[in-house]
Amino acid sequence: MPPKSRTYQPQKVRAALAAQIGALRAVVDGLDDGRLELPTRLGDWRVRELLAHLAVQLDFLPAHLDDPLEGRVALDLTGWVAAVGTVAPALDAQTRERAAAGFGGDAASVAEAFGRSADALAGMLERPEVADPERRLEIRLGSMLLSDLLVTRLVETVVHADDLAQALGLPAFPHDRQALAAVTRLLADAFADRAPGGAVELRIPPYAVVQAVEGPKHTRGTPPNVVETDALTWIRLATGRLGWAEAEETASLSASGERSDLRAYLPVMR
């Protein structure tokens, strides 16, 4: 079982986020006008809207870091994963507004607008108060530790960088290893939180192993129900980008045991 509250080393999170932002910016700087119009796997969003959404996510924390607290209920990381889908309509509206306002021009102007948001978050990471372990910030869903909110930005930058790579037909996106590890672990923990138990062992080497799903719990030896996959396949499954059957067909997932079909619990982040 995962620890009830896994911790992430703040310094490593900040370094991973800076690296992930840099990798995204390098891809965006290389786009031409035609690629901005390519479709994505996110409904009717084009690459243009995807980048606008990423900009919303990047500059939210710098824009609201010093907002006064209103006393909203505390929210942890697995709670954020479970609840973030409830604000999807509001985020979609924000995305479309940003796309129309700052991302409607040519590739050079889009790259410039994206760069401003990237610079805002990268600059915030250098501020001394960001290292305060007690610092909190409130979002629609509740009050979160700033250190946890930085992990949520890793989720946004890893998941949407993968969306961007798929839309552009890139063979791979150069994800920061620490960023990929943190997102894999958080989504694995969120799955175990959603389906508590010990009947199934989910393995995502080399980043995470969790036990979940109600049923007989093994105590030693090889578990009777094992699911194993790689980090990006797990992230796509956990966020609804990939279906269970498709993952099995492409041999990117192996599942053994009568309880090892996890499709009823997926996605964990909507």
C-alpha cells in the first residue's frame, strides 16, 4: 500500500517543474502557423487552445501567490486529483477566453504569449517564500499547501506535454525524469485511494508500486493479481487518454489474475 500521505521533496519538485517548463517552451518556440491548427485528443481543442490552457495553468500560481486566504477547506494531492474534473467547464471557458485574447495570432505571437506565462512561473520558483513549507494558497477546490500545488503543476505540464507530443506527431517528449516520477506516483496513489484494498498490485517501474482493490490480500510471494505498465501508459490510462483494451492490445500493459481488470476504476483524473 502507498503511504497515506506521500511526500515530495520540494527542491526536486521545483527543479523538475523548471525543467519541464523549459522543455515545453523549446517545443512551442519551434512551432509554425500550420501546427497551431492541428487537432488534439482533447475534444475540439486545437494545439492553439492546448497551449492557451497550459498558459492558464502556468501563470495561475504567480498571479495568485499573494492572495489573502479566505478559510477554504484543506485539500491534499489525492483529493485534488479526485476533484479537479469538477472544474473542467470553468477551465474550458478560461482556455477559450485566453485563446481568443492572447493565442489567436501567428506562431511567433503565440510563442511570445506562452513564454510570458512560462517566465512568470519560472520566476516565482526563485522567490524565497516559495520554499516556506507552511505556505498555503487557495484555489476553487480548497486550500492547498503551495508545495502541493507545485506538484499539481507537474501534473499539468507532464499530461499536457504528452497531449502536445501526440498532436504534433512527435516520437517522444523530453519529459524531466523527476517530473514523470512524481506524476506517476501521484496518479498511482490516487488510484489506490479510489479503490482501497490489497487484492491487486499495480507496478509502474521504476517509479511506483501500490496495492489496491477490495479482496483477498497477499502477504508474501507473487501476488495473485498483478498489473504492470510503463509510466506514460499509466498516465494516459489514469487521465482517460487511453482505454484499457487499447493498452492491452498494444502490449503496453500486462494484467494477470481474475481481479486485474482495472477499467472500472479508470480514469482516476477526469
